[in-house]
Amino acid sequence: MFEFSTCQSLVCGAGVSANLPEIAGKLGIKKMLVVTDPGLIKTGLVERVTAPLADGSVQHNLFSAVVPDPPESLVLEVAQIAKSEKIDGVLGLGGGSSMDVAKLVSVLCDASQPLSEMYGIDQIKEERLPLIQIPTTAGTGSEVTPISIITTGETTKTGVVSPKLLPDFAILDPELTVGLPSHVTAATGVDAMVHAIEAYTSKLRKNPYSDMLAVQALKLLYENLELAVRDGGHIIAREKMLLGAMLAGQAFANAPVAAIHALAYPLGGHYHIPHGLSNSLVLPPVMRFNLVGAKKHYSELATELGLCSREKDPLENSNLFLEALIKLIDAVGLPTKLRDCGVNAQDLPMLAKDAMLQTRLLVNNPVEILEEDALKIYNSIF
């Protein structure tokens, strides 16, 4: 038995963000809060997306101070703004941070339940406002996941997981990703690939539907990432990357991610390394650690990518898959050593200890991973 859920509606294609007023109208939104970040304001993308709202059919307020790894205090601040302005719908515009904040604001704006009681799985008791998500990176898949990740302590990330966070509409417009810096394209693209790989090997909730999505996502991402990095204006590559990231998001929303993410989170929490890069750093050593339990699934993915034939030894196929991923990470110019990202050697035991706090993720890993294993993995890429 398995259960699959995703956002209510999805629209994908070049220029579809221009349909925002019509989509907001379908949801009955009269006064929308747009949640985004300062970087997007500078690029002009926010003005481009909100320009169609100038016809007056939908009023909008703008919150543009979202930061990476958004803290709990920021979420509460935005929710208070939404309440005071009597917002009746929320738009998340940007990367995972903006979309994650938008999800929680859509719940908190009209709820008596405090955020502190929402952390964990299926803890949200109340309904949310209408919610629209527009990603501007091909990475997190947050536009189709029921998950919001928030920094709750000085360095600790905590998740809110609930089907109530699935948006009403996800709008995928590849034109909004054109011009994204190559290093951001690279890191977010590998992030999406990790989502597909971990969903396919997820221990507890792997299912035929998530497998299908993960395989298709990985094909699109693997075949187009290098081109999207090399030629940021290639609209076809951009669209395939955006679609691949979304499919990977649907896959891991239903077959959750595991140890790669668990070991990546402390790197973001302590060193503010972007999430996609954190995943890229720990991807090879965690996959190598997982070979004993995941070689059959890694072999199947290698076959789907055309790297080998299914008749070959699964371990040999798995190693070919791992080598191909390492080669791709190198080709798109991402660093592969923790020391090159500012990590201090004396902090590795602390990072390993913090990774063990991610029990929500570690239970999904195909192989049990202990604190000493995590430390060995960090040391191997220092």
C-alpha cells in the first residue's frame, strides 16, 4: 500500500507566469502577499511577475527580505504583516527559502495554533489561505512538496511536514530562470538530482509512482544540467531542468530523502553553505557508504541513464553511476572539499553529532548510519 499526493494544479511553459491574475482569480484571491528575497528584486524578476496584477483585479503587498536558511523569527514577522494587512492569499516567488516561508505564512496568517506546535509530521491542525508557488531556480522542488524547512535555533534546521502545505497552484515558467548565475544553476541542479536519487532509494515509502517520477526527473536533470550551466539562455534546457526539479520534488514529497540531506543540513546551519552545494559535497561519499544496501537501485538508475546494461553486476553498475555523478559535479564547477567551503577540521565531530539529530531523514536511508560513520564521511571530503 502507498499514498501519493501533490499540489492541486500545475501549469508549465515559457511565459505562463503572465497568467498570475487569472490563477489568483480562480482561487478567489483579492489581496495577495508576495514573499520573495532582495536578490530577485534587484534582477527585476519580481516586478516582471507582479506587473500583470496592475490591472487592479488583485491587490498585492510585497515582502522581499527573505534570507537563506530563514529563521523562525522571520516567518513570524511575515505572518504578522499578512495578518495586519488582511491578506487573503500568498505567493511564494524565488528559491526554496521564499517558498518555504510562504507555505507557513499561508497557515499562520489565519490560525490560532502557534508555529512551535507545527514542527514535525502532520502537526498542523488548521487550514491555510490560498497558496501559489513560482520557483525561479530548478532545484528545491518546494513548489510541489508538503515540507517547509526553518532554522529554529542558532544553527538547527527543523521541518514542518503536512499535506496542508501543498500549494493550490505551482507555476513553472523557465523564462524566470534565464540568467540565473551558473554556480547557482549548478548547485540547485545537483540538489534536484539528489532529491530524485534519495527518493528512488528511500527505505520506508519508496513506491512505483515515486520511482517513475524520480527516474524521469533524473534523466531530465542529468541530460540538461551541464548545458544549462554553460548556456544560461538556453530556454529548452532551462525548461527541462525546471520540470525535472519539479518531478523530483513530487517524488521525494512521497518517498522522503535521507542521509545525504541529513549530513548536508549541518553544513548549512553552521557555515551557511547553500543547500544545493551542501548536498553536492556529501553526495558521493554517502552514496559510496550506501552501496552495500542500495546497489540494486543505483544500478537501475545507471541503466535508465544509459550508462550500462542491466545484465552487468549491480555493484559495477553502481560504481559507474557514482563516477558519472562525480564527473558531472566537476564539469559544472562545484567544489568537492569541505575545506574549500570554509569548514574547519575541528568542527567535523560537531557536524557529525548534529547530523544525527535529523532522525526524520535518517530513518529513510537504505543503510543505517551512525555518528562515527558520519564523521568518517565528513573526513573523507575534508
